[in-house]
Amino acid sequence: MIYRQLGRSGLKVSALAMGTFTFGGKGDFGMVGAQGVADAARLIDTCLDHGITLLDTANMYSTGLAEDILGQALDGRRDRVLISSKARMRIGDGPNDEGASRWHLIRECERSLKRLGTDHIDIYHIHEWDGLTPVEETMEALDTLTRHGKIRYAGCSNYTGWQLMKSLMASERHNLKRFVTQQIHYTVEAREAEYELLPISVDQGLGVTVWSPLAAGLLSGKHSRDGFAGGSRQAKGWTEPPIRDWDRLWAIVDVLREIGQEHEVEAAQVALAWLLTRPAVASLVVGASQPEQLSRNLRALDLHLTADDLARIDSVSRPPMIYPHWHQDQFARARFAGPETALHGVSGQ
């Protein structure tokens, strides 16, 4: 296993993490999976056998059932893993049953701790931006949870660049604990994060964890232009993440398959290995229906993509230079520093 520093924090996380999105199967989550305690325990066995130490969950996954299953499956071995969880999404019908207010976050953290059967959460994310709550209130609530020992580190998920920077600056201004990480959707097909979120991560020392790094399986190689694989979430009507250009997606999958054949791996491992070359990326949160699937994806850690491989992937996936990036690319390139490389490449090229 490869362990990477989570941003500027002193915490090291495994380069692959296991997601618990499939635990429980309550409501719409049933389209993805419905693993119970026994299934979860087998997956955790595989994680521990291979050195995966980061397990990711959220209070809204199956409305808390995923956390409950994770807690039971971890019985007696909590000290061998790091738990990442999240709060912000709606989890009830009441007026305060969503958001990033102090009231909601502290209540939800305490509920998550009970479900997980632990006295602390290692990484606690704000799951989504809340434009109605003052950012100072959100950051102060996270600071309180940290100082009380209920969480070790704080992060955010699914923020825009300005929302992330506003939160970081509020922490600096009021001497509050700051985010050390952000969890984002980032794949070889969806590279929008390179415009702002990755450069901010490099500049501000945030470790990036990636959710759905295989685009809900669309980059795994099991789907094709002829249709979705039988039994897959897409075949059941799942629509996240959105694909705006299906021809582009299949062109990317074609290249991933070709490179995979050359390295004797699957398209999925090529997609994961590519992400691990990207700036600030610390860990990829992968799901699995069976331990064997998790074991196969671990092959990505041993895959070395050549410069030619990376160029071929870029040729079908590189995002366009939108404004002001195209203007800066023409007139500011000579004075680029580290953060700009996430979109523009290495300075001076």
C-alpha cells in the first residue's frame, strides 16, 4: 500500500480508500447496493489485508444505516482504520434537518458517533455548501467539534472555488481550525476540478480525496456504446454523474482499454492510476460489491503510466481552456508557479 500525506496535515492516508455508499441499500441507494454487516465485514477484511486504512461514509447514506453497518462491521478493530464521514444533506422533514448550521452539524456528528460506535471521527466533511448559514458559524462549529475531541480533522466536499476560499479565509481571520482536505468528484472524464479546485488545493495545502473515481463504473470498461452492463446501477436508472458528451466518454474508455491491454490490467486500473498522478490527490474512494473487485483495483497502485500513456489520455480528455485560463495561458505562462500546473501543465512547457 502507498500512504500519502493529507495536505499539510500530519495525517497519512492510504492511496485507495473504501467507500460505504453501497452499505444498507435503503431507498434509492438500493440501485447501487444493499450490503449488510457480514458483507461489509468481508470487505473490511480485504482492506486490512491490503493496507487500506481509510473508510469513507456519510450520515445520509441509507439515512444513517451505512454508518450503523460500518460501526458493527468494525467491531474490535476500530483502532486499525481512519473513518471519514460527512453531514449537511437533508436527513429528516424538520426545518433544521439539513444545512451547515452549528445546531445541525453538532447534532449530526453526535448521532454519527453513536451509529459508528466510536468516540471520534477522524475526518469530518461538510458534504455540500450551505448558502444560508454564515460561513463563520460553520467553521466555528467544526472548530468546537475538533477542540472537544469529537473529530480530528475537518474538510469539505462539493464546494466551488470561491466557497472553499471564503471558508479558509474565515478560519484564518477568526483563528479557527481550517479545512485540511476536500473530497471532490474528479475523473479522467470529469476534469472540471482542474480549473479551480486542484490549484486551490496545491496553493492552500489541501489533500484531495476523490469520490466515484470511476464515474459510477462508467470508466471501468464493463459498459460500452452498445449499452450498460446488466445489473449495473445505470441499467437500473442511476444518472449520477451526468455525462454531457457520450461520444467523448466512449472515446476515453477506448483509450483506457487500449492502455490497459498494453499493461495487462483493466481500464478501471488505468483510470485510477491516472488520478494518482494528479496534483494534491491523496486518496481515491472506491466502492466494491465483492472483495475480489477491491483486490483488482489495488493493481492501480503498481501501474506506472508512461509519458506516452498520459499524452494519449490527455488527447481525448483534456478540458478546454475557458476564460480567463486561455488568456493567462497566452500571457502569464512565464510566471506560473505550482498551482497553475494542475490545468496548464508544468511551467515552461
